[in-house]
Amino acid sequence: MFEVGKDIFKHGFSGVRGEATGRKRLRVMYTVFLIAFMIFIGRTLQLGIQGTDRARLAGADGEWNVQRADIVDRNGDILAKNVASGHIILRNRAVRPQDREAVAQTIHQALPYEYSLADAIALVNSDRRFIRLKKYASDSQREIIQKARLEGLEVEKIQTRKYPKRRLFSHVVGFVGAEGRGLEGAERIYEEYLTENKDPLRLSVDSRVQSVFYDQLSFAMQKYGTRAAMGMLMNSRTGEIIAMVSLPDYDPENLAADPVGNRLFKPMRSVFELGSIFKVFNTALALENGINKEYYVKEPFIIPDKFGRMAAKITDIRSFKPPRPHLTVEEIMVHSCNVGSAQIALDLPDGAQKDFFERLHFDEALNLEFGRTEKPLLPNKWGPVERATRAYGHGISVTPMHLMLAVNAVTNGGIYIYPTLQKRSVGVVKGERVLADEISAKLRPIMLRVAEETSGKQARVAGIQIGGKTATAVKYTNGKVDHKRNVTAFVGVFPINAPQYTILVVLDEPQGTKESWGWRTAAWNAVPTTGKILDGILPLLFE
């Protein structure tokens, strides 16, 4: 194009005759052409930049482009969503002199309670370059501004992340930062999906089930004066997390309202001694190694050191009354007998207990799909005293997540399944075998007896058989046992004949009540709390 122009400029339209006049005219035409072309290029670039900015900010008349996908529960209920909003702003220098009165009237019309007409006129005539007239203006307010189409009076469109369930899913869903990037929970873990897709991220959790957990755990915190309360429900076959609550919690839309410590997701980031639930694993080991005998449990069990002196004395709580002096392996677990459990552990082959704990991943932090857990506290020594006490959960601290996954593995047929926060089907489940199916099948009826006959009775719900195990473990103050502080828990599996779900409830430092005559054991707090949760969720799970 430029070569053609130069050629015309050089030779003209009339040849040699009138050469000077032709060149003069062409010079003028060429100059005009260049000026017009440069204006065209500049305007094109300007419109391109404005267009990009409008797309980013979702300009007044353009479509609103979603910058982050929704998060929904397994039934499509919205847990997180970007909401269109906008600030009304005034750029004084951009207002045309002839429009000043119209701009002032429009401001007063859109925001009559914020600005009188006199106030609006004063703002328009002020020396301020930029004025944010209204943050997060309503739809009707923004519409008035947009329809006026007055230069200098604009709607700065924004997207805000809203969490309709607020505290209910604070730890699961998490929140985004000022720049819109996920900082905690699913918002952080699935950042790539949320920013690159328009379709909602569908989680495995059920809002209805989560609500039951939240309500009952909140009630338990108040009734028993606990420091914290946790509850989780997992599909035994798929690994889907159906509910996951950690209290205290926080408001994802008002982070300043709660202490930063409330953001800690205790089921994965805190470790506890979880006591007698470890008897489930001890019994599984006994069955796996063919131990089939009775143990004397009426008196404390003494463990000697290499010199024959007492290295440890294993006793049970004062309220423990064995039905008879000698108990079988099954009865030791049913009646939660520490003395019997210690003797079973010492009858196991050398290395069997350590190997089994490693199979259940008690020796490592778990890198799960939705985050990393803390590493369990497992001392390196595996002498007689350590083996005996670990049989009933003393001297080993794990996260509640570790415990739930391990119980699920030994009761679901022996497969360790890693959990997921995404909805999935049975067909894609992957796991690793940690226990023979026949051993798992023998273990389940024993857990049923615990729930039907002893400490787990208050977790029973009509119409379904639930197997379970309680735990009451002391805590430590300055490295010493503190008998005034403890942790209680209940783990349940149901339906016990063909497990579909595993539930875990943990209460941190519950206090005794008049109703419990001052007792703080799991049977008086964690178990009834679990029973109320089950009563509320079973109709939802098996509808």
C-alpha cells in the first residue's frame, strides 16, 4: 500500500505536463492520508485496550464474565459463588462542562440518601480527581448510572466471592484472598480447576448431613464445655467425604470476626492419643496371627524389665468390672480391657505390631487429595512396655483422619482407601490391601457387640446395625499425665454386615455434667452425640 502511494506521488496522474502542480496536490493528499491512517491506528489500539479492560471488569453494557467457577455439594447446593456487584465512581476531569448538572442530578437520583442535589453539585465541581461515591451499589443504583451514559460517572464492576453456608463449610470450602485466589480448603486445593472452568466444582459433601453434624457438635460443645469438637463421615467404599466439621470455626466472609487459630482444621492438623479405639487394631492383629486363648484380667498386669524388676504396671479404670476372671480375645475388646489387650500385644510375633501400624500409615503424614495431615507421634522404641501400651492407644498420637481411615480399612474388607472431596463412583476407587477379607469379616461382629452390649449402646439407632468402639484418653500438661483433661471419641461402622459408611466423633476436653455424675468418659458424651447425629442423617443417607 505504501509503495503504491509513493509511486503516485512520484509520477502523478498527468505525466510530465503539470508536473509541479500534480506533485503539490499529491503531497497534500499523501500527508492527509498519513494523518488519517495514524488516527485510525491509535483509535483501534485505544478501543482494543478499553475492550480488554471491559472484559476484565465486566463493563457497563457488556456481559459479566465469571472469573471463578462455583463450588457446589453433591446435590448441586451452592457452597461458593462469584456475585456481580460494582462501585459507583466519579472522575471529575472526564465530566464534560455541559454535563455537570446532569451528572449531579443522576448522582442524587441514584443515591438520594447519600447525596443531596447540592452535595452532588459540590462534588462534581470539586478538584478531586477520583471519588468512590458508593461501594457495592445495588442493582437498581447501578442501572441508573449505566442508563445515563454520562462521561466521568461510571460503574466499576467487580466480582465478590460469597459463601451462602458461611460457617457450615468454612474448613471444607475455605476462602479466597483479596486478589481472588484460593487460600484455604477447596478454594486453594482446586485453584486450577476453579479458574480454568465454567462448570461448577462438585464436591462429595452433603449440605444436609453436614448441617446435622454441625448442629449436634455445636450442642455438644456447649453441653460438655469442650475445647473443640470434630466429626467426619466417609463412604466406606468410595472414600467420598460426606461430612467434615471442625469446631471452633470461622466466617469466610468476615475473617476478622474470629481468631486466626479457628482456621486450623483439627481433624487433619492436630494429633491426639485416641485410646481404646486402638483395641480394634490389636484385635485384628490377634485374629490375623491366630491367637485364640483366654487371658487372666482380674488383677493388674506387671511387665518386668531385663533384671526382673517391674518396668510397667498395666491397670484398668476403677469402674472396670470384668464379667469373669478370664476373657477371650473378643471379650477383651468388647469390655475394653487394658490388661487383656497388653497381654495380647506381647503374644504377637516380634515386629507384627510395628508392621501393622505401618500398613495403616501411622508412621507418616498423609498427602491427601485435599491437603496434608500432621505426622503421628510414634516413638521409635518398640520394647515390651511400648508394645503393651500401644495396644490400647497409649503412647501414640495420631490425627482423627488417620484413625478414621485405619478403622475404615480394617472393617470394609481390608482395603485402605484414600479419601476424596470430589463426588465419584465405586468403579474408580483405588486402594491397598492391609488385612485379609476374612479377618475383617470376623472383626465386624465384635464391634457390633460393643455398640449393642457395652459402652457404645447410646449410639444405637432403630432399623440399622452399627458397630463401633469408644475411646477415653488422658492428656498431658508439661509432659505429665493430667487426669483433669481428656479426649473422648467414638468410631462407628454401618451397616455392620456390609459397611457403607464410617463415622468418627471426637470431643476435646469435655467436662462432667450432673447428668453424668461428673464422669467425662466417651460413653457419657461422644457416644450420645454420635447417636443424635446418626438419628438425623440415616434418613438422608438411605432415602
